[in-house]
Amino acid sequence: MDINYELYKVFCQVAKTLSFSEASKRLFISQSAVSQSVKLLEKHLGQPLFIRSTKKVRLTPEGEILFKHIEPAINLIQRGENRLLETNPQNGGQLRIAASDTICRYFLVPRLKDFRNTYPNVHLKVTNATSIECARLLENGQVDCIVTNYPNSGLTNAASIRVIHEFRDVFVANAAFFPLKDRTLTLAELAGCPILMLNRKSATSEFLHALFQKSHLDLVPEIELSSNDFLIDLARIGFGIAFVPDFCLPQKEADLFVLKLKETLPPRRLIAACSETVPLSGTARQFMDILTASSGIPSRNPSGTP
């Protein structure tokens, strides 16, 4: 069936925004043109794609199936168009990166500064999302590369991975509220304490829950948030014991101490990942090289193979 690409592009914008008016703004066409395009696509396919009401728009089951297949295709076409403009980073182009809030703040900022100084004409687009959501953005072709925690359940075998940093997670608390400085605790003892941690949609949460499950322990956190910085702030004022990566702790911290554990927590890694199925642009290759060079770690996959 020969259907105009523009119809699918309009369909994708409506499906993303669930709003005909918002889609018209993003596409720079009239709302009536958006509506007519959707109606024409529905006529071609012989299926209703949206349920329309006075208050909201939502996808039909058929629309959800179509959107699941069309969105990656649209992103792939747009990415191909961008590649033609990005063969030489000195000439400009675009680089799309995704990373979590913590990684952006404590790891990416100086690397982005180096990249911008070297390639001032490149347009940088940074998307902030959890590490698991970053993997989905990469799989759908919405970004060129991601910097994420590893292990990451969202990554597939279609991702090419470079280790760029190794770190450890720590439990931190305020001694005024938790006088545990002189004790070595087990995970079982920690399970009875108020634990502050990232929410279940994060790779860090998956990692900690897996550690407790391996020891046949139930982990019921006191507070789950989306920000490591906020977890550290709450630990300072005695809300509980925060589980955070060591690289986001302030170098001079007067209020918090790192708890000593009987069990040794395995190290984790920060990785840069890109798609194995889509060739990297020259811009993205240069950025990946900057990440690898600044890490001081030989380029290898997470299993340790060069």
C-alpha cells in the first residue's frame, strides 16, 4: 500500500502529543490539515487510529500497534537525514545524547565542555532520563549515544558499549541520627534501617534490589526519589541512610559518613553506548573518543574484553 510519508509523520506527532493542536504547532501546519491527514491515513488503512472526545485524544489499540512500528521508522529516517549533515563535525551538524541527571551533572559536564571547545559549530541536544529510559531512546533511534550505568536491563544486544568509568555505590548517613560509624553492618542489618534510594525505574534501584534478593532479603525503602542529590540532602537531615554512587558525594562533607559493610558491594560502570545497527556519524565518533580518552580506561566491553 502506497501511503505518503507525510501522513505517517503527522500521525506520529499526534500519537506523541495526544493533541491535534500541539501536533499542528510542532509541524507548522494548521490543525485542520493535521485532522485531514489523520482521517486520510485512517481511510487508507481501514482502521480507526484515535478515539476523539471533547476533552482528550487517545490511541485505539490499532493506533498503538501502528505507533509502535512507525515511531522507530520515522526516527531512523530523520537520523539518516542528520547523518548527511554531520559527516564532518567541524562543519556543524547535531549530536543527540541522553543521560541521567546524576551522570549529566557529575560526569558529562566537563566532557561536554571539552567537546564544545573543540567543535563549537555542533548543535548539542542533551536529553535527561533514567538509565533504563536512555536505553529505550537509543533503541528507538531518538539519540545518537547514551551514557548510562551498567548493568542496565534496558540495553539490548544491538548496542555497542564502551566502559568509560568505574565506581562503587555507598550507603551514607548522618552520625547525629545514625551512630553507626564504629560498626560494620551486614545487609541484613541494613534491611531494618530506613533506606533512601532511587525509584524502581532506575538501573541503580535494580542493582540494589538484586543484591538484597541474592542474600534472600526483602528491601523496602523508606523513600524512593529520582534525584541522588535530593537523597543526599535528606540523609544530611536524618531522614535515613542514602544509597548513592560514590562520585556524587561532595569531596568535603562534614555531616555525612560512609557506612562500613561486611559484604563487599561489586563495582559498577559508566558506559557510553551507541547503536550497532546504525553507523555513527563523524560527530558522534569524536564524542565517543573524547569520553573514552578522558576516562583513562582502555576501550572494552563490560565483560572486560578489549
